[in-house]
Amino acid sequence: MMTFQLSRAPRGRARLLPLAAPILAVALSAAGLGQPYGQPIHPAYQGYVVNPDGSITMVFQYFSHGRDPVTIPVGPKNSFTGTADRNQPTTFLPGNHEFICVLVVENADEARALRWTIAFPEEASATSLDPLNSEYMLTERGQEEALRALDPEKAPRGICVNKPPRVSTNSRRPPSVDGSGEREIQEVKAEVGKELALSGSVEDEGLPRDGEVVAIWRKVAGPGAAEFADASAPRTTVTFDAPGTYELELHATDGELEATDRIRVVVS
């Protein structure tokens, strides 16, 4: 997935908030179709999980070799087999973006027939013809992310599912599995009046397509004030005006779903 400095960003694929954010929507419509030039975009199949009810969770990603966001509407140049529109991304950011489309199909026959095709700038590229090959079975970490905030039994069939943003107060720390923020809180130290760098991250697959990712830092506990240089940026700085123990929370929403993560700061 991705990461970028946030404020408000239009949708597309993964919207990242610390560095590679999806800041895109404006000049995007013109970038996608009808142009004889541009670096290729390749869809890829990440793997699958066989669910307890017999359904199969499938995961897709893409890699864009270009340096600019590209918009490719659903149609001949951006389609899935069977039903062209499976709620897949229509805005593609530079770089490699994983877990962009997580979808659940009813059985193995449906899974074997499913392929994603992207044709940009001209030549078409499609995902694997053998998606249930054992080599594609997701690792434990991959399964954890694929099933994050997803109930396979209740998930809609055959479409990319919107999931909460992946939020972490430390970009080197994997986001929580369910996005609830209810996990062991990391602790760091700071001094009164001195800036503390916060290296948070917010990643999203770009759904819903008409939504936008919004992030915000806030103080949830502590004896004094916590002043953020830019509370809407996952990567920012904070300054405290009194000693003590504080808890800070990074919250993000895609307009439909939300997630949080917390960090504890001991200020001397």
C-alpha cells in the first residue's frame, strides 16, 4: 500500500498520507485515456485465502512505472473478467501499491476465472491465469492484512471491498489489524518546549471512489497542551508546554470507515 503527507486528498488507489499521498484528482482525468505516451501500468495478483465458509478472498495490486497519477475509467482499458466494474481503482499512483483490491468470491471456479486487465498506455497487461496455485497462498502477514476488518461471510461477493485506512503512529510499525487502535501503545520521550517528530502513516486503497482521506492528530490525555505543527499531516511535529505523560492519537477516515492508532509520550 502507500503512504503520504496528508490533508485532503482525492481518491484513487491507495491514498497515502505521509509521502506518496493521493493528491490527485484534478489533472488526472486527462492523464489516463487517449494518450499515445506514458509509462506502463501493470496489475498483479498478490494471492488468496480460503475462508472457513469455503469462499475465497483474493488480493490484487498494481505497479505504475510513471511519475504522475493516471486516471483509467472502468472499461476496455480497466476491467475484470465477467463483470468489468468490480469497484477496482480508477486512479493509479506512481509506484507499487499492494492490497488495492480485496474481494471475496463464492468458490474456486469463480476464483480461477477472475483476471484484472489494464491497458496503459496501449499494451494490455493481465493478472495470473492460475490464481489458485499454491504458490499464491498468502503468508500469515498477508492473510492478516487481507482479512483486516473483513468478515468473509458477510462481505459482498465479487467486488473490491472498502476497508478502513491503515493507520500507524510510526511509519516503521505495521498498522493494527482491525484499525481500532486497541493494541500495545508505543512510548517515546520528549522535553517541554522542544519539538518531537511524529512519523505517522495513513494508507488507503482509494475506496469509495468519490471519497477523500482525512487524517488528524489529537491529544487524548495529558496534563498540558500539545501543539501540532500540522495536525492534518501524519508526519509532523508536536510541542508540549508541561511535563507529564501524554497520549496522542492519529485518526483517519475515508469518508465511510475510520481507524486510529495511539502513541504515549513521556515529557520531562
